[in-house]
Amino acid sequence: MTIYRIPSILSALLFDMDNTLYTNGEYTRFQLESPVRRLAEIRNTTFDEMQREIAGYRAEYRKTRAAEHPGAQGDAHVSLGNVFLALGVPIEETVRWREELYEPALYLKKDPKLRNTLTALAGSFSLAVVTNNPVLVARKTLAALGVEDLFGVLVGLDTCGVSKPHAAPFLKAAELLGVSPETCVSIGDRYGIDIALPLELGMGGILVDGVEDVYGLGEVLAEKSEIKN
Ligand SMILES: [Mg+2]
């Protein structure tokens, strides 16, 4: 876990979902590969060729970012949704594919430790999910983990029609929770997607390695922040 900033007055926790609220290599791989397989089918090409094209785009993106932001560390991530957008697949199409392809219950099961952690946090903070997956997939994921009732707000790819890192989903979550962005902390597993932009928006940011780090959040936040009820 890397704590970049925790606001002195903290009212809400904005959680990334995938690889943050659960860690499951097989499901992560499926989520990354299945839309690429579909795109390859549509383009009448092979999965490997499609992967090469995507890797090429990502490499180019990283080079451009590095040139534009010399000295910036680890923020050259680009979401799969934005890669697809660059390859001509509109965000609405990505949303539809994911809704059709992803069945989190096939991979995830109830996580009582996560539930205990989030229940305790919900006593002090408002909780939201801000994900690049569609809201429907987010609902199914949280249900599979057994924590769907603990989040007041779900912001997905189809809420604002843009993929993180973009200000809109983070600001939308704060707005829907009725809190100011400066009193939110964004928690996620990818610096360039989940942390860098929230920090620019004046939010806090905590980078996690997976759900194991989330289990320890209660202790970290109790130590570092003045809880505002
Ligand atoms: Mg993630």
C-alpha cells in the first residue's frame, strides 16, 4: 500500500473495483482478453495480432506521455476502454460487450473479511465504487463479493460515458454522495488510472496491491485522518 495523501477532513472513500475489492488473476485475465477476442473476430484477425496492435498502441501512448510529462512517474497507464476507443470501438460498445461477456459470479465468491472491513469503514465514511466497468457488472461483482448493500453510490463506465482517468467519474461520485471532492480519497490498484487524477482534483489517494491492502485500511485511516461524521 502506498499512501499518497489522506485529506485531513475525510468524508468519503471512492473505491476502484477490479483488483482492489478483489484479487483474482484468472478473472482479471478473462476481462482483459475476452473483449480483445471479440474485437479480433469482428476485425477478422487473430487474437495474437489484435494483442500486438494493442501493445503497439500502449507503447506509443507511453512514449507520448513520457515526452509530454517528463519526470512523471508511473502514470502512463491507459485503460482498455480508452485503447478500444482509440481503435475505433465507442465506449457504448465496450459497455455492451462487457455486460455480455463478464459474469463475476463464475470467478468470485463472498468475502466476509472484506465485508467486515467495509462495514466498519461505512460507520465513519460514505462509500462509493468508481469503476471502468459498466454499472451492471459492478452490481454483479459487489453481489458476488457479498458487499453490494454497503455502497451508496456506483459510478461506472456508462454513468459518464468516459473511462478513468477522467475527472468526470470521480467528481460524479462526490456529487452523488453530496460531499466535496477535497474530502474524498480515491483507493485503487493503478496509479495512472485511480490515483494521479484524483490527486490533481484535490482528493486523497491510496494505491493498493489488491484486496489484502484494503483489509488494512481501517487501521490506516483511523491513524491518519480526523474523522468527520
Ligand atoms: Mg483496478
